[in-house]
Amino acid sequence: MTSGNLLADRRMAFARDLHARGDTADALEILEQALELAPGWVEGRFLRGEWLDAAGRRDDAVAAYKRCLELDPADRMGAVLRLALLGAVATPPVLPPAYVAGVFDEYAERFESALLERLDYTVPAELHALVRSLAGDGATYGRVLDLGCGTGLAGERFRTGCSWLEGVDLSERMVAQARRKSVYDLLEVGDARGFLATTPRSYDLILAADVLVYLGELAPLAAAVARVLAPSGRFALSVEATAGDGFRLTAGHRYAHSEAYLRRIVGEAGLAVEVVAETTCRLEAGSPLPAFLLVARRPPADGARRDGDAAASPMRPPLNL
């Protein structure tokens, strides 16, 4: 994180050293000197907001984050999330796309090792098992779309059960990692809703494995999914779990959704819930993080149930399929 001003960068390094030693007041003073030399330095101003917040200076932190938004309306640092958590603005309906793309571009090369080796990430395996339990072991799908495909962890699981696998993700570097696996027939860089609005294809199965945590309001996405889902096609998703009848922004800068909210949103999109499963998606600060897996289905073209179609039900499998 550099400002482009050598003197400002040196003062930042000094400020960091002071802050690491617990001298917050002097660290903030030196940081402010650095920002006088580089007033447009968004990263420096964001760090100032963090330090002010940690010091209990809430109003000053709010002002610092608002200044970040003025300098960077695309919000690459996620200042609006800090403002929402401080109660200074309403919870945004989705995370800023520039913030999400930036986080995962930075994280791409170590993404899988962090999730699989340290965080016990299980979503792709559990979602695959859940879909297979509904469709049957020998069932196959024509076209499968992996929304927020990341490095391809879900794609690897579902590849053998489909004839066409397509992925889309906001992060160019995550897509580059997925491309190296050669499991997708087509990969694109872009946001899920934008892709769904323009794709000319329909899909027999649409996956959203650990991507809806970056979207709060899911109604527009669910409607877009329903538009491109083939008759009798399935929508399989995961979310971090919360109680109540809505969604909330967590301290980890992700959204958690309630079961009632999920059922309502997919129902309003014209999809029938086949199953909701309670599970844990990964570790958070060393503890299992509660999650929901949900599979919903579009009705057959004639609106009637066909042989082999599962009936919509409130079925709930046991924890950790």
C-alpha cells in the first residue's frame, strides 16, 4: 500500500510501527501528516478510519470512511460496509462489486489453500451431495451454470454430471485460476446478475456456492435465475445462516440470510423449494459457521408434475450431509 509520495510512505511506515507498539495517538498524528502530503490516498484514509474506530472515536471514523467514498465512488476498499456496521448508513443491498473483485483478485493464488487447508470449507462437496440425493446417483444435466465460480471448486464436483459447464465470476484472477483446471466449457468475467440478464442460453442446473454471501437482497438474482432456468431445472445455493425473516451484514463483511427469507424469495421467483439443509460452511475464528443449503426447482413446462419430479416440501436433511 503506497501513496506515490516517498515522504508520505515513510511517514506511513513510522505510523504503522507506532500503532503496532500500542501508541495509537502518535500513530494517528503521523498518519495524518502522511495524508497531508498525499490527500487523495484512499488506502491511507481507510486505515485512518480503522484506527479511529478501534480507538472508540466513532464519529471521526465515520468522517474518514465517508471521505474514502468521496475519493473513490466505486468503493474498492468497502468503506460503505464499515459505515453500515457503524450505523451511519443503511445496509447496502449488495457489496460494492469493485470491492469484491479487488478482494478476490488479491486472494486468488492462495484462495484454495486457505479454504481447504485452514478453514475446512465444505460447501461444494455438500451441495453436490444434496443435488445428487434429489436427482439420483446416475442423473446427468445438460447445461450447468456456476455463478461466482471462483477457482472452480464447485465446477470440479459437478463436471462429470453434465455435458456443458459454464462459469462466471467478478474476479479476473479467480477466473484465471479456474481456467487452469480445464473443467469448464466456457468461463467469463462479470457479475452474476449482469450475466443472467444477457446470456442467450437456458440451464438445467444453476449453482451459487458461497457467492450469495456477497449479495444481501436476493430477489433480483432469483428472478434472473428463474428466467434462464429450463423447465424442471434446479437452482442449488448456499448462504451463511441467520435467524428471523431477512438478511444482515456481518462483521466479516458478508451477508447472512434466514431460511424464511430464502423460501420467500425463491417462491416469489416462481421456484419450488425441494430441500433446505442446515450445515456449516467453514470455520470462522476457529468455530464452525452455520449455513443453509437450498435446492429449488422450476416447474415443468406444462405446469404438471412428471414422473421423477420431486414434490416441493419443507424437507430438512440432518446436519452435514
